[in-house]
Amino acid sequence: MTDNLASSRVILYYNGAISALTLFAQHPGGSICAPCPLPALASVLEANEEIRNTVSTHPAGIVSAIAKLMALPAHLLKATAGYHEQVDVPHGLITVYLARFDLLDPPHQLLADKGCQLKTLTQLRGQPPAEMELLRRAYALVMES
């Protein structure tokens, strides 16, 4: 994993343009974070706690790296502006981004071929607390836009 991916995660989601159906990708190990789960003891920072870096990575680069790592077509994922969450973990900070599947229909079979599933927010209840908070913030952003 590259340095950028080691300190970054991406939540993949599908949002239906007509129905507003919102589904999140759950990866083979059960996490909603790609390329790997958040470490134990992860805690999402509040806006007033965030640490601003002088140099930051553009979300499109991270999303592109995730698409390549998952062997997805390059044009399939689009970085979602406005979602940039910081998570405090034992070894530092992880930045979490959000990426939307740019398709008319949910890519159920494509993700199933990779061991992933698309699930609604209610189906993901029971995820670790940090992931639930990230999902809550992602869902709020998607519904507001």
C-alpha cells in the first residue's frame, strides 16, 4: 500500500438519481472502508478537533488509486466534494474520503465478484462506532446534495 493509501480510506457508495436509493459498499472483511478497515480504537474527530495539514492529497488521486487497487474501471468512481473526515488512530491520523459509483444502476454483480456487497445504512447497523459515525456523516452529505 502506498503512503497515501496507508493514511487514507475511501467509503464507496451508490446513489440513485431518480429514487435516491443510497447504498454503501461493505468489503469482504465487513468494513465499509477501502482499502482496509480502520484500526481498533479509531475515533472520528469533530470539526473543531480537525488538524489541518499544510500539504494534503487531492481526493481524486486517492479514489483513482482505490479503483486501480480494486480493479475497477477508472471512470466508475467519482470523488464526492465536501467529504473529508479525519479519524484518530493509535499511530496518527487517517483521512476518509467518499466516492460515488457513477452508474445508473447499482453495481451489485461487479462488487459481488470482488467479495463486496452494497447495503443500505440500516443494514450496516452494528459496524464499529467510528464507521457508523462516518456513515452517518456521509449519508447526511449525500441527502443534502
